[in-house]
Amino acid sequence: MEKINKLWSAKMGFFLLALILFWMKTYVIYISEFSLGVSNALQHFLLFINPLSSGLILLGFALFFKGKRFGITLLVIDTLLTLFMYANIIFYRDFGNFITIQTLMQTDNAGTIGKSFFSLAKWHDFLYLLDLVVLGVLFTKWKANWSPARLSLRKPFAVLASGVIVFTVNLGLAEMDRPQLLQRVFDNNYIVKYLGAPNFAVFNTMQTVKASAKRSMASSEDITDVENYTNKKYAEPNAEFFGKAKGKNIIKIHLESFQSFLIDFKLHGEEVTPFLNSLVHDESKNFTYFDNFFHQTGQGKTADAEFLLDNSLYGLPQGAAFVTKGTNTYQSLPAIMDQKQDYTSAVFHGDEKSFWNRNQVYKYLGVDKFYDASYYDMSEDKVINYGLKDKPFFKQSMPILQELDKKEGPFYAHMMTLTHHYPFILDEGDETIESAETGDGTVDRYFQTARYLDESLKQFFEDLKEQGLYEDSVIMIYGDHYGISENHNRAMSEIMGEEITPLKNANLQRVPFMIRVPGVDGQGINHEFTGQADVMPTMLHLLGIDAKNFIQFGTDMFSKEHKAFVPFRNGDFMTKEYSYVKGKFYDASGEVIEEPTEEMKERKDQVHYELSLNDEVLNGDLLRFYEPYENWEPVDPNDYRYGKASEEENGNHNDKQEGADETEKNEDKNADVVKEPMEKKTEDTAVEKQKENE
Ligand code: GP9
Ligand code: MN
């Protein structure tokens, strides 16, 4: 006993005790305070182990100090760590996210937290101080035993080195479970889950410093080149369409992972998507369907698609602009529509609000309302894979749409589906078409979830008609990105009946785009070559707002001057006559062009130039130097606040959120209850999902 006492009361013993207490406390905080979506044994192990490396490195620093100064330093570091964790706890209770430099710099956040601190603090929070009290008492008892000399330097260095080793192993295992974790940064929650809150803070700081260096080097002159380029590319509106959507409700439907080859595709002699096909082939031509419309997304997948459609800017070559450029200045479609025509914009999505940093970036895009998972009934039978199934999603969105319709001014609703997402799983009973039989499960199931999505759309259209929301609304449908990656070329060649060459694969990047504008005859099938960046200028012109004033890389799809070449994020591009894919030019029949013409080479250079200008805009945050027109009001992120839970806990901070309360009261939902089933189902597929993202 005596011996044990002596060991603990020695400097190394005291350090070890502090380390273990910090470790356990942090783990308890992870489990009880944050919803990190832990879904498999490895993730749980990493969550448990990840405080160790930061503990070893940060607390270990105290071992360099002599005598009782060692103890004081240790206690100070431990107290700072506790404050850091506690600040995150309070912030998370309010915003459902971790503190980042960007959010701290958003002055209103700090202010709001300050004001609501007492409503956010809970009685049991004092427990988080207990270990410090214990250590403080032991310090006063034990410090007399400590020699005034410094420990042999070997010891602190060994502790720091073991911290680094533990971190390296930790990171390696995390990357195994979620490849490209740090490159793609899906969700701050993920980084905390895998690497811990202190490591997240370090990572975020490094990222911010890197980004702010690029940003601070940019100046107002840099926007001139961009402006000259986009001005030159601009396409005049087509008088037949200009202003035809003005004042009308707009319902924009996001088809998850839906590629155009599904349209009219028959499996076992059966149409896979009969409803969408019926819109394409409608005799009365309600819709115009662009069959040469391409997605232009990169690693940011869904986030890039959203970004492209509402900003006419591409994502970045790496990562998701939604995450890494989430606090830039934007002149986004929702903000313009609000300022010019008093539209209320709303995003509907049955997933956690923090995924792809949506609950932050939407504030910078001027999205008025964000109906995330916390607004929906997410009981187990309604959830699969990433979140709410599409049928209950559309059903439950109806009352919210009706409520929005009652507000003054039209609405711009963005409905984001989710079920047709890799790995394309359905509950039994939701399958209404046999799977394909290539032996590649992903490809085989792809048709079944596509059918489910198609059925959910049919139901949604019926409900819209029944509620009187169909007739006078603009309906726009788009696919976000591919669902079947190149990893499945073998099975896809069986499906398509031909080899999937790089060119064929590029051709498969077509996703649907269709639009119906009340009072305007649809064109049936339009073969113009178009892409996601073209949607925003098209929308502006339909609304009667000239796109000329804005920095946009796309051009109006209905314009007679539409620029019909479609850049991909990797520098490849498509035109009607030829395409450029993975370093080679191809003619329309698919033959390699050995000697491309000057015009082709120039087009290729133009595409690369356009993408580089785009990256300058994002990295330099150049839109902060640009005023699209006199009296433009830059978007103030502090005007927006999302999440049902935070509304309920803290009252409604956002005057733009009023009005939906009625609907919300009708729905008996609770954000915390919601998380359980969704996370469980996400678990098994999360790993696969990232592998899929190649
Ligand atoms: C997540 C959903 C899917 O909320 O939008 O994103 P993805 O994996 O397709 O980028
Ligand atoms: Mn997607």
C-alpha cells in the first residue's frame, strides 16, 4: 500500500493520474454530450482511444517543468483543456456543431452563447470539474515529495513520442474506416469522432490559417479578370422565357445519385422509372427535359451539386467548398431572390443538419429555412441508410410547404431526396422491381432504389396537385451526381451491353434536368449540351432578373447564345461535336481525334482557365470585393438560425424562421429521439459509402 502510494505521489504517478482522469472524462463527454454517430466497433474503439494522444502530448508538456512548477503547469493545462471541452459542450448544445475559428469569428455566435449560457448550462456540468478538484487536493498533499530537480529529459520526450505514435495509429485506423477523412472533411462530427475534439481544433486551425493566407493575399483587382471572363461568356435571355416564373412558387427536387441512363431504361422488360419517363414523354409537353445535361461535381458530391445550382460556381478540386469555403461571401440564388422578389427559401432534407456543413454554409447562402432531420418523424420504420426514406420525406414535407405557401411572398423550396444513395438498400416491402442480375450488388440494387424514388415522386406530385400547389408552381428536377462509379464498370458493361471505356464513363455522367414553368409550353426533349452551372442563370432569367450582373460560370440554357460546352471538375469537357476525356479528344461517334483542331485546343485551354478562375474566386473569397448592383445587401449569416431543437430550447432567434412554427407544433418530433435509428442504419454502410467515393 505504502509502495503504491509512493508511486502515485511521484511526479510520473501524478501525471499518469491526470492523464487517466482527462481521458475518461473526455470519453464520457463524447458519449453523453455529442451525437457523433458511432456505428461500428472500430469507430467506438477510436472514440475511446482518441483522447489519449492529445492527453499524452498536451499534459506531457508539464513534465519538462521542475519541482512543484510541474504540478502547477499540469493543472493549468488540464484546466484549459477542461474549459476548451466545456466551451464546446455549450456551443454544441446551442448550435449542434463544434467550435471552429470561423464560427468564433462570427461575432453574433459568441454574443448569443453569452446571453443564453445559463439556459444551456446543466446542473450536472459541475461533475466535469471533479477531476480538477481531486488533482488540486492531491497536488497540495504530494508536492512536498517532489524533488526540485527536473526529470531526466528522456521521460517527457518518451511521453511526447508515445503521444505521437498513438496519434499515428489512431489516424491510420480512422483512414481505414473512412478513407480521405481529412481531405474531404464530410462533417466536423466525423473528425471529432475519429480523432478527438482537441485534434479537430488543431486541424481546423491549420486549415483556417492556410485558407486565410490565400484569402489575405487576394485583392479587389483579382476579381477583374473573373468579371471580364464571365461578362464575355454571358448569354442574353430568351424573350420567350424571360420573367415567366416571376412571383411563382418554385419547387426544386434533388434526385439523389440519379443518372440519366435510367430514363426509359427497361429491366426485365419493365420500365424502371415509369413516372419520370411519363414526364419526359408527356404529350402535352408540360416539362422540358434536357437529355444532355451533365453533373459537374467533384469530391463534394451532393454538396457540390447544391453549390453549383445555387451559385453557378464549381466546387473545388479537393474537398467540398461547402465545408472549406463555408464562410465565404456569396451572391447566391436564395439571397438574390429574397432581395429582388421577396422569396422565402427553404431546404428540406431528412438527414442530420451538420452533414456537409449545411447548417453553417446555408447561412452564407441566405437560405431562410432549413428543415433537417429534427423536423421529421424519423422513427425506425421510416428511416434507411442515410436518413428519412423518400416517401415519408415527401409526405411529411407537405404540411410545411402548405405553411410556407400561406406566408407573404412566394417560396423557393429545395427538396433533397436520400434513399437512392449508395449502397442502395431498401426495406423489404419497399421493393417493387426485381434487382438486376449482374452479380454486383451495388449495380443490381441501383434499379430498385431508383424505382422507389420514382414512386415517391409520383406520390409527391399527386399530393401537390391535391393541395393546389402544383398548377401554379415552377417544378424543377435535377440529378446530383453519378450513383455507379467506375469501380463497377464490369457490371455496368453488362447492363449497357457495351464496354465502359473512359469516354463511355464520361457520357454516363449525364443526370436529368427537367423543368415546368406554368404558362409556358414545355419543349419535350431538348438536346442542348448543358450542366449544373447553367441552372442559376437560367433561373434568374425565368424570374426576370438579368444574370449579367453576377459572377457566374454557367449560361442560360434557354438562351439562343447558350455556351454549349460542359466542363467537368477534372478539366474534361463535353460538347455536341466532340469531347475531351482523360487527355484525349473524341469525335461525336466516339473515335479518338489524333489531331485536334486549334479550336478544340483553345476550348480545352478555356475550360482550364475557367476552372482556375473559379478556384481563385473561392480561395481568395473574391466575391467580397464584388457588388453585383447598387444597393446589393451582402448576406449576413447572423440573420439565420436553423434546427428545431435550438428553436425550442432558445426561443426563435431568427425572424426569418417565423411562420413554420404552426406546422412544427403539429408534428410530434424530437431531435434527440430521432438520431438513434438513423445512426444505427447508417453505420454498416458508412464505410462502404466512403470506399464508394473513390
Ligand atoms: C447526405 C446526403 C448525401 O446528407 O446529401 O450526400 P452525398 O454522399 O451524396 O454527397
Ligand atoms: Mn448525393
